[in-house]
Amino acid sequence: MKILEIALIFALDLVVFAQFTASWNYNPGLFFPYVVHHPLPAQVTGQVESPSHQEDTVNRVPCLREFKYTSQRLDETALDIQTVKKELEMLSATSQNLATTMVTIWILSTTNLEESLKRTAESLRQLAETNSFVANLKNELGESVKDVAVMKTKIAELTTELKASTSATSIGRMPTSCQDLQQTGHVKSGINFILGNKSIETVYCDFTKLPNDAGFQKLIGSSDVKSVPTYFSVQKNNSFSAVGIPIHFEISKVNTGEAMEIASGIFTTPRSGTHYFSFIGLAQFQSSPDFVYVEMGLFLNGDVVGTGYASNSRNTDFKFSQIALQMTLNLRNGDRVWLQITDMSDGVSLRDAHNQHYTHFTGFLLQEDFA
Ligand SMILES: *[C@@H]1O[C@H](CO)[C@@H](O)[C@H](O)[C@H]1NC(C)=O
Ligand SMILES: *[C@@H]1O[C@H](CO)[C@@H](O)[C@H](O)[C@H]1NC(C)=O
């Protein structure tokens, strides 16, 4: 600041002395006016004229006049310097204010810079965190994409499995066990039918157990399944006395399955299985002093498989006897069964008539064979 002041003073000095005539030999270091040998310009002379007598005297002496003029100018210059000094002081104050302001600004900006640097560092740290987070996300995304691929494969497999499990399946034969049922897709434990040795069987399958575990398959019983229901009950409407031929019937009470042909009296087995037959009739004997009898046979394919018999002796009058015959037979498909009188005395007959109903032949399928 002092250098600036000195420079300014110097500059002003130059300005001040520049006001003098070109003949003024300026020497700021030795401020001593000397006499100029040529006259001053007219206007300068006019300016410094004074009304006083003394001044007139001075004015008459060119050297003194010159000196007075110079002295006045010096006074003015001193005043100017004072003014400039004040201005410089003001300027100095202003400069100090300016410096203070600049320092303040600098301090402020420095503070702000530190703050900014702190913030920048924080931002950089956050950016680094974000980068690492994004990198993690990318990794996770990569993993997820892999997972999705694995899932897609799994879904495809499951779809195939689902299609296989919901589509029709077969082991190529009827199931004969719970294990067979399991192979064809049964998973819910419960009561099921299987093909047993000869019949359809009802079993409980516990699919939560292994096939060799006790209780995996529990037999409940054989099922009363008949592919052709077979029941007949027939009667005669008149007496019959022919020997050696099948007894035919006139009245059919029940003939489910049409296995009994009443016109021939022959039962033709529609399905293999166990059948039950029952016959009851009334033998009528005439009055005779001799022993009389009647013998009936149940025939299977021409062979007697069961016999009924009735007899009488010392009869003096009419005589009646019941003949009964029941059998349970295992028959095969197509087997023929009938009744006939195999032998009897003369005058014996199977007694029946309209609205009497003494003769009954009944048969039915007890259990069909399945294999
Ligand atoms: C079926 O036959 C087998 C062997 O012949 C026998 O072990 C099994 O007990 C039979 N099952 C039934 C329910 O009769
Ligand atoms: C049974 O016999 C009587 C008398 O002969 C006859 O009227 C009736 O129609 C016969 N019934 C059958 C079903 O043949």
C-alpha cells in the first residue's frame, strides 16, 4: 500500500510540474526556483497582477514577479497535495475496506470450498457405494437370470410329468393289486376294486405305505359282480310223466338273463361261476298193491349230478310224496343243466295243474368267475 502511495505522489508530482512552462527546469530533488531569462507570456503576467503598490514594485521587477508567481503556484500545489492526500487517505481506507472485503470473501469462499470439498468427498463416497450397489445388483440380476433359466427347465420337466400323470395309462392288463393301481397313477388311499383270483375283490389301498409294508393292501371282500345277472324260477302248469327226457316248463315266474329256456327246460350257463339249483315236485302214485317209486336226476351236460327219489308200498289208495333236490354247482360258460325223470314205476307222475303250482325249478348265479 505504501508503494502505491509513493507511486501516486510521484505521479501527481509529475502532473503538478507539468503545469509549468517548458522552460522550467524541473528538479524534484532540489526544489529551488531559478531566474528565467526570457519574459513570461502575457496572460501569465495578467493573472498575477496585484493592485497594491508593493506589488506594483514587485511586478516591475521581473525576477521578483516570477518568484511571487511561483510561490503562489506552490501554495496552490500544497493545497492540491493536501486534497490529494485526503483523497488518498480515503482511497486507502477504501482500499482497506476492499481488502477486508476481499479477505472476507476469500475466507468465505475458502469455507465454502472446504464445505464443497467435504460435500464432494461425501458425494464421491456415495457414488462409490452406489457403484458397488449397482455391481451387486448386476450380480444378483445375473443370478436371477440363471435361476429363471433353471426354473424354466424345471417347469418344462414338471409340465412333461403333469402331462404324463394326467394322461391315460395302462399296465396292459386288469389291475390285480394296489401296486398295479399305483402304477396306473392311483395316489389317493381308499377302497378300490382289483381282479382277484376268481372274483372282483374290494381292497383298501394305503398309498402312504410302501408296497411291501403291512397294510399297503387290505382285502375287504369279494365283490358281488355279475356281468350277466342270472336268476330263474319256473313252474309246470300240468302233470308230467315222460321218462328220459328233460322236463320242460310252462310258467316262467322269473327268467333274468334268459338262461333258462322253458320250452326245452334246459339251462345254458351264460357265465362261468357258482350256481345254485333247487327243485321240488309232487309225485303222484296210483292205487297199487305193489311197491312204486320215482327217481329224478339233475343233469349237467348229460350226466346226472344229483338225484331225488320218492316211493310207496302197500298203497290201497292214491298217494302223494314230495321230491326235493338242491345243488350248488360250479359251472363253466356253456354248461347245460336240466331235470329229467330217470326211472319210475308205471302210473307215477309229477303232479301239477293250472293254479296248483306244486312243481318248482329255481336256479341262479351265486358268484361269477373272473379270471
Ligand atoms: C389267490 O391265489 C393265490 C395263489 O393261488 C393265493 O395265495 C391267494 O390267497 C388267493 N387269493 C384269494 C383272495 O383267494
Ligand atoms: C295253464 O293251463 C291252463 C289250463 O289248461 C291254461 O288256461 C293256461 O293258459 C295255462 N297257463 C300257461 C301260462 O300256459
